[in-house]
Amino acid sequence: MKEPDIGRVILVGAGPGAPDLLTLRAARALAAADVVVHDGLIDPAVLDLAPPHARRISVAKQRARHTLSQDKIGDLLVTEARAGNLVVRLKGGDPFVFGRGGEEVAACRAADIAVEVIPGVSSALGAAAEALLPLTHRDHASSVSFVAGQCKGLSDQNWAGLAGKGRTLVIYMGVSAADAIAEKLIADGLSPDTPCAILERGTLPGSRALRTLLADLGGAVVREKIASPALLVVGDVAALGTADNVLIRLTQSIDA
Ligand code: SAH
């Protein structure tokens, strides 16, 4: 009997939320999928790009509640590919920006399964574009850093040099630790008056872009009941965003 052909795995970035921010290459991969293994928060319109017969498997993760461990996800991708399937692993934003794409690629390679990565628009890029907030700017910022701001391990992280004059710091997964993050940055020498933006549900329905100053970052998150997914942007460029819904103007004008 003929061995079944070995399948392969494609890690696909689904973009920040709005389905039309998916790349054409991602849409083509979905159209060819036998199995789609996806995170939560993926728009049904994107999942609909897979053929009706393609199996859809959700491995949605929530903070503190992992539906499927990372190892199990790796095993699932390998098992499905070994069974001869074209497996699309669909992830929010970009697979290699806080997407654990590195571990999934490693799992496939260790099992000799062909693996490919299709980039996606990371949420920082999607949300910043929507809020008309340039992450770099010839006059205001010549570097941009992406950091993960979960409470766990926050104090061990060395962000020295990533924020301050001429630099933009974008914090993913930082909403619940916003207060501690602001404190840490101020303790590291950043001015409490540094402009900040909170970009909630970027490119999704009901998105909000809020502006404040670093000293108020934690307070703003609480007052405005900011919920995940949201990003924190720290740096002078945060004052440039001109989204419709700039909600917070403190006494010191950051436009001055
Ligand atoms: N790979 C993803 C990031 C996954 S980590 C990417 O490239 O965007 C999850 C974090 O991403 C969330 O906690 C939040 O900080 C951010 N995020 C994802 N989607 C978002 C959105 N639509 N708006 C704002 N932040 C978002």
C-alpha cells in the first residue's frame, strides 16, 4: 500500500483584526488548507476563506487559561501534516511577533515536516496606522521597540534604553500591568510627562485610541476600562496620533 504523502505546515499571520488586512498570500494559503488551526479573535470572514471541507480547530488561548499547551499545538501540527494534510496555523498579527511562531517552526523542523511562514500585519502596525500615529518620525523618533508587558517577569526585564527621547516603545500584553509598567519606566528615568497612547481593539469594530501622559497610564486604563487586546505606546510620537477618539487631555497639553 502506498504511504500517504506527507503534508506540510504554513504559519499564517492573520493581521491585527480587520479581515481585509490579511495578505493575498495568506488568503491563498487558506484557500488551499485541509486543516486550519487557529487562535481566538480571528474574524469568521477570514476562516471562511478556507474551503468548506477544511477542518477548523480552535486552540484559543486566554491569559491564565491555556486550552492547549504550546507542546500540544506543536504535536497537533505535526500529526495533521504527517496524515498528509496542508495545515494552516492561523495566528493573530504576525506569527513571529509574540506569536510563538518560533516554537511551532522548531516543532515542525524537529519532525522533518516542511514549514513555511507567511507574515501578517502586526497589531502595533495596524493599530498605529488606524490612529494615525507614526511609530517612527523623522523629527520625533528614530527607533521603535516592541516589548511584552505581562506582569510575570516584568521586574526582570531590562528596558533601559528602549524608551525616552527619540524612541518609541510599544508594549504588547501590557494592559493589566500598565500601572507597574509606568512606574518601572519612571523609575528608569523617563519623564512622567512622556506622551503615551493606548490603542484598544486596533482595526476591530469599537476600536479606541486614547492619549495620556506616562504618570497617568495606569489610571487611564482603569478609568476608561481598557480591555484586551490593547497596546501601550510610550514616546513623543504618541502625541501625534490624530484618531477621532482622543479621549484624555491632561492639564499639561501634550500638543504644545
Ligand atoms: N502576534 C500578535 C501579537 C500576539 S500577543 C501580533 O503580531 O500582533 C497578543 C497581544 O497583541 C495583545 O495582548 C495585545 O497587546 C496585542 N494585540 C493583538 N491584537 C490587537 C488589536 N487588534 N489591537 C490592539 N492590540 C492588539
